[in-house]
Amino acid sequence: MQKGKSGILAQISASQERKLRLRWLLLASCVPLFGIVTAFGIAPQTNDAIVPVSTVIEEISLPQSVAADHVDSAPVWQADQVKQDDTLSNLLDRLNIHNTEAIDFIQHAPEASPFPSQLRPGRNVLAKTLEDGELLELLYQTSPDTALQIKHISGVYHAQQVHVTLENRTLLKSAEIQSSLFSATDEAGIPDSIATQLADIFSSEIDFHLDLRKGDRFSVVYDASYNNGAMVKTGRVLSAEFVNQGKTYHAVLYRDQTGHSNYYTPEGQSLHKSFLRSPLEFTRISSGFSLARFHPLLKTWRAHKGVDYAAPIGTHIKATADGIVKFVGTQGGYGNVIILQHAGDISTVYGHLSHFASGLHAGQKVSQGEIIGQVGMSGLATGPHLHYEYRIHGVYHDPLTVALSTSAPLSRNELASFERQTAPLVVQLAMLRQTNTAALD
């Protein structure tokens, strides 16, 4: 009988031998589970000693299919984000969620409703599934620090809101303008909120609607919060460098002892100025609309008594400085117009509006950056745009080039604290600059 079995063994192909070895490996892994103890005797071996070898084949029961199924069906976590045109169906398909019970629970269970009813682009979703599409657990971001958890427990799906512990990171990014600020930030993976912060920080130095040029570049350091490796929230810009038309601007964030924060140059000069360069709120839509048209038509936009900003109807208009509403209403070719009176006998004019801010009236105080109306094409306007004027003692000045007064610099006592706090930020910007220079070389 032993010889018969040995003969059979000699006929086993190479692939069958590999399968046999795999089975023994599986068996070896199961030894602790079955409590099998095996003793091996090892005899000393000499060069001239011939050790007889006998092969014993014994049929044993192995949970082969179970073991294989377990390996193949190991749970897998998959991360994704809701896209602009996503439906619940194609999102579940990307997450490999196919079992009917889970889909029915997500679609109809009231406690699970925040997931299908709030599919907002950019929100993160994590799913733990088996290979066959059975959902074990799902986490859907409902706010920066909360998530809806759907979990399969004892054969039944449950849903609840859970708190998410976020990981804070400081990110350093650089980009170059090719067509617009937002296309540059998209290419570099910089969130829109950081792009708009950049425009606000340098708003007294750069008109982001008209002044940007191809080849302008910038570096930015900012905070962001992550959950399971996915960004869920952006913080504030900590420092930035912007090169516009060959001129370099710097900004670092400084928080004083009272907790108030503002942006300064590395030398301690406040970037807050008495007037903003542009009265338009900087958004992805208004940015692309204006920037796409500034280059070939720039001279025609520099009107005799001001500047015309092409922008979509409804774009928000900001007061460029603190002031008092001198006039709000309709006036000749200006159409719907607002005139603000500022300190130093300076006034600003905002014409061709479609709407005024709710309740805005003559004599009302407004603050720099406050929304006072929306772009339109009222009066003598051939297309939607904002006509903006800057007057000193009633005389028109070019708002794109007029000198703007700055806030008072930091005191000597504050300057020491400022330098200690902002020194690491200046170093980070220098590192980015060196990296970019090396990349260009």
C-alpha cells in the first residue's frame, strides 16, 4: 500500500505539488486552533551518511473553501468624495456597495436620511465592504467634525451621528498663474477658500480682477484639518508670497496679546490699508469672467472717470473703505448708483447696479468690505458690469494707481513679540522660494 501511494505521488504534476504545499501551509497556520502538537526528531547528518526518506500521505480534512473565501472576502476600506453631478446610485457603485439590504436602508431609513438627502460636492465618504459588495460600515461627512455612521451589527443596519477626531496639518504650496488664480490653485491642489483668502490678504496691493498676468506666481502656507487622510476643513493662511508683474508682496499672520489677528509684512508693516483696490467680491465666477477679458480690453476699461469691471449680474459689490452713504438710488446714465463719503474728502461711486443691499439708505455707516449691492446693467450699460470711481475733493483719480494710506506700524514692544511669532513663517516661505528656484533651474 505504501508503495502504491509513493507511485501516485511521483505522478503529481508541478502545479499539484504547489497546491499541496499551500494546503500544508494552511494546515500549519491552523495548528494552534486544533491543539495539535507534533514532535520532530533530527538526526546528525554526515557527508557519507545516506538518510532514508519515506513519504507518507494521509488524507485529512482542511477547511479549504472556507479559508479561501475568508482570504478573498477580507473587508476593504474605500475613500471617495461626492462629485458635482453625483447621484446616490453611482456613488454607491464606486464604493462597491451592492447588497440590497444596505441600499434599501440607506434610501428609506429615516436615521440614514442625511446621507442620500445631503449629497454635497466635496464631502468625504468612507465605506468598508466585502468583495461581493456587502456593506459593513459607512462614514459620511455631515460637517467638518461630525459624520453619519451606518454599521451592520448582528445582521441589522444602524445609523447614528458620531464625532470625528481631526488631524491638523500645516501645508506649503506654490503655483503659477497661466489663465486665472483659480485654475492655478486647482492645478496645485489648493482649496478655493485659500484662493479667496489670498485675494483678501493682498486686496490693498493687487486688483485680482484686473492686475493678474500669466507668469505671476505665489507660495502659501496654511492650516487644514484631515479625517482618515481626507481634507475636511481649511483654516487660515499663515503666510504668503505673491509675485505680480515682477513685484513681490509678502504677508504673515500675527496674533497680538489680545487675540486680535491681522496680516503684516515680515518687517511689521500692516497690510490693512484705508481702501481696497477692487470693489468686487472675488469669487471663482467673477474671477474667470473678469480675468478672461482684462488683457485685450484693458485700455477701454480704464474709463475717463473711473474703471469698468466686467462681471456677471449679481456679483457682490463691497465698500472699498469705511464711510457714510451719501446717495443711493437712480441717477442718469449711472442707473442704480451708490455714492459713499469717506474721510479726507474722498468719495467713491458704484454704478449700473442691479440691486442695493437690503435696507441701505442715505446717512448709513458702512465698513470696508461690507456688501452694499450687486452688479447689473442699469442706466447706459451695454453689458453687465460695475462702473467704479474714486474722487478726491471732487476730482477723479485712477483707483488702480492712486496711493493708499496704510495703518500705523507695530510699536517697538509689539515688534519683538511679532518677530518671535512670525520668524518660523518667514523661514517656511524662504524654503518654498528655494524649492521653486531649484525646480526652475
